[in-house]
Amino acid sequence: MPPAAGTSKAPRPAPRRWSACSGFTLIELMIVVVIMGILLAVAFPSYLDSVRKGRRAEGIAGLTAVQQAQERFRANSPTYGNLNSPADANTLPNTSTTTANGRYNLAVTGNTAAGYTVTATAVGGQAADTACGKMGVRAVGGNLRYGSGAAAMGIDWAPNDPDAGRCWAK
């Protein structure tokens, strides 16, 4: 609608101009970057530890699969079996020497009529899991013992080791 006769248009406000105090200074931005760097330096290793801990489930699943295969094999054989050894008649069927995603190498040792030891050793990125680089299950006379340790040190199977199953947290 046009303005009434004899009246003028209302003046428009002047456009807003940037004042000298608006925005962030370089110092403020650098402080934010430093704080973010400190938070990242603290949080990222914790995140990686959590990822490694979650991936231990793959090693545990591999050990459990071999354990079950051993029991099925022993039901029809006088001894426990070996992993993936085609030349050996004592080969466990449908087993592999690595876990599903290849984060652990599996090995069976000491397989006799009375028991066996199966170990999972971390490889690749999972090898950085220094606390639980090696996990294992030992079956002797129908009793199972779970163990774990650093890959370089091996598994301490001593019965008085209070921390032998720390990597097997349920």
C-alpha cells in the first residue's frame, strides 16, 4: 500500500557494520587448539585400548571354537587333535590356524589322550595389546584352565597366578 499523501517514507536504519570487537582473536583460537590437543592426547590411547579389548572377543571365540572341535574330535578318537595339519590323521575338521578376521594366530600343543593346550597369539594391529597378546586354554584330565599374558612373555599357567584370566573378563 502506498504512503498517504503528504507523508514521507520512514527512514531506514543504517546497515550494521562490524565493530572492532567482534570475532575471535588468534590467541583465543590457539588456546582452543591446545585444549583440543590435550584432550585428544588423553582420550585417543584410551579409545585404542577399548578397541583392542573389544577385539579380544575374536581371540576368545577362536579358542572356544577349537575347544569345541577338540571335544567333538576326542569323542571319536583316542587323543585330542591338531590344527590344520593335512598330513596328520589327528587333524581337527573345520578349524583354522587364524581367527575369522585374522587378528589372532591359533596353535594347539601338547595334544595327548589326557589333554591339550590351545593358544591365541595377537598379530597385526592387535599385537599392540601388550597386556593380553597371548591367551590360552589348557585342558588336563577334564579340567580347563584359562590363561593370558603378554605375547613376548607367554602365559603363566601357575595355579597361584591371581591374574591369569584377566583377559577373559566376562
